[in-house]
Amino acid sequence: MANTKKNASAVQQEVVPQSVMDQIEKVINSTLHGSVTLIVQDSRIIQIERVEKIRLC
């Protein structure tokens, strides 16, 4: 019985695809001042939002 629970939780856990990780890294590296937000739905990243601030001084 305990073994079945371990297998079920392993199936629910998915690794973030490398292409998505590459996109996240690209957005973070191109942001000097601001924030990066990941939108998650059903345990999957569905959107990346970036807010860029321009520092004048």
C-alpha cells in the first residue's frame, strides 16, 4: 500500500522541460531592474511575466 502512494506521487511530479528553463533564464538575464513572475496552472508553468524598471539616477 505504501509503495502505491510513492508511485502515485512520483507520477504527479513532472520536471520542468529544459526549453522552459532556458526561457526563464533568458528573461532573468535580460532584466536589469525589475521582477520575473511565473504563472502556474495545474502544476505547470503556463506564462512568464517580466516587469522592467528604468532607473534614471
